Amino acid sequence: EKGMYDHFMLKEIDEQSIALRNIIQKYQHEDGETRLDSDIRTVVQESDRVYIVAAGTSYHAGLVGKQLMEKIAHKPVEVHIASEFVYNMPLLSKKPLFVFISQSGETADSRAVLVKVKELGHRTLTITNVPGSTLSREADFTLHTFAGPEIAVASTKAYTAQMAVLTLLAVDTARVSGIELDFDPLQELGIVANAIEALCSQKDVFEEIAKTYLMTTRNTFFIGRAVDYYVALEGALKLKEISYIQAEGFAGGELKHGTIALIEEGTPVIALTTQSHVNLNIRANVQEVVARGASPIILSMEGLEQPSDTFVLPRVHEWLAPLVAVVPLQLISYYAALHRGCDVDKPRNLAKSVTVE
Ligand code: F6R
């Protein structure tokens, strides 16, 4: 039920901190550490490469998951769009593990890959919000995202929950491999939950950004570098699916190779900067679009901010920044759609789960 909310989407954005706390609790053992099922641990350990397969927002979570697995667990990961993978299979490693990420667990494109790789005899793991769903039943193993039912067509809390579970998978893999971590992942996820809560208590700021920049525009760009680029892709998808504003997520350095031709006087460009090693690079990219007339909206992370930034996000561990940085983008999309008179929870042409290939 929506309760006091006008839309499920806003309720589900707010529920992200609760979902994270749920995940922390569900995956925490008595000794305070995370432990995954020993069979899952073994299958990850034995694989020489992880192939993440997903669609849409879940694919975007997979891109962040690759970073987490490679940085935290030193495990090589490839991320594939499900509908492409089926007909354009890459050369596989000797011992691949397939990880399907799916909120609904019913996405036909992802299932087609699952069926195919099972035929080839490979091991499979599904990360889903619906245990008992098709992808969960048909895979060898399941990890549950514990986000609670997601009703709005635009995925929000499932995405952050997927990234949190991918963090725990990476941390568990690191621990088994004897890799020392210099941070406490459960504590860091708790800090992320607090940060999300803080952002959700400042909705008026994001409503104002939407009203100032997105009421009449026909197009928008989201830019970021490194992992911020992946969040930019998700921000753009959110905005276009519910507000019908054409939105593109771009790697900051790539714009100048063609797309910058689209920047006109007043084109909104939302830039994310949460990663210290590329802070100056993305700021240079913002200057490039500002010089062509763009209206920049800069969202930076505390510690990296500059006086002209539009909003400063609470500081969290840089590797977990996507879980926080996406929240303003979800809220900006929500208010843009709302004030443009769109049907936020049921955007045109879309269904909650896509069960056709
Ligand atoms: C976007 C969205 C879709 C889904 C995609 C995959 O907000 O909801 O892009 O993420 O259709 O769905 P699942 O995760 O159910 O496999």
C-alpha cells in the first residue's frame, strides 16, 4: 500500500535505507561478519571469471558490481546485456560462473541466457528480489536482495539492494581468498543507509532542481567518470522512462568525441563527482560543456566539493558511492515526471516485468 505517499516510486525511494539495513541484518552472522552460504562461496571461489548477465537497471547494478568484485575481491568480471549475450556470446573462460541480476526474476532475456549456459553445463547464481521466481528456481544458487516488493515500474530500491548484495558477495569472496580489507563493509553499508536517509529528508532541494532545469527541456545529459559513469547511465534511464525527456548517460571524457555537438544554450548537464581520482577530470569535462552553453548541475561528494557545486552528497566509502549518488537522480527524475504531468508509477509503453524476448 502507498500509505501517505502519492506514488509507489517515492515510497520505494524512501525505503532504500530500510532495505539496506535489512540486508545488513539478514547477511550478518553472530560474530558480526557477513557469511554467504558455503556452497555459493565455493562456486565463486572455484570460478576463474564471473559473467554478470542482466537487463536495464539491473544491468547498471551489474556494472557497479564488476567494480566491486574486481576492487574488493580481485576477481575478473564481465558484464553483459542479456538480450545481446544470447545471440553474440563472448569467448568464455575455463571455469565461468554466471550471475544473473533480476529484480523480478522473470525477465525473459535473462532467462534465455540462463537456459543456454545451463545446457553448456555452467554454474549459475541469481541475485533477485523475488525468491521462488523463475530465474531463482532455475539457477543453482540464489541471493535474495530483501528490498520488499517493488511496485513502481521504475526500479529504485531494487537497484541499491542489488549493489549492496554484490558488495557482500565481493567482501565474502575477498575474505575467503585471504585479501585484507581496510574497511568494515557492514559498517560502511550502515553509513550509506544513513546518507540515503539524509538525502530523503531533503527532497525539496531535488524538487527545486527538477523545477529549475527540467520543466521544458527536450534533452539532458548525465555525465560521470569511473563508477560515476555507471550511475550516470542509471540516472538517464530513470529520467527518460518516467518523464519522457531524452536523457543520455555519458562517460565525461567521451562527450568531446561527438556528442558534445548536441549541447546548446541551456541544455541541462547533470555531472556526478564522487571519485577523488577523477574529480578534476570530470570538472574539466563540465567546463567543456559550459563553454558550449550548457547549464551544469554538479553533484559532488563531501571532501571533493567546490563552491559552485549544486549539491554536496554526504561522504561514504568511495566504492559504495553509487548507492548514495543515485538517490538524488531518482528524486530529480521523480519530480521532473510529476511536474510534467506524467504517470510516475506506470510510464507509457512499459511493464514491470518484461517476460517477452
Ligand atoms: C528500469 C527498469 C528496467 C528493469 C529491467 C530488468 O527502471 O525497471 O530496466 O531493470 O527490465 O528487470 P529485472 O531486474 O526484473 O530483470
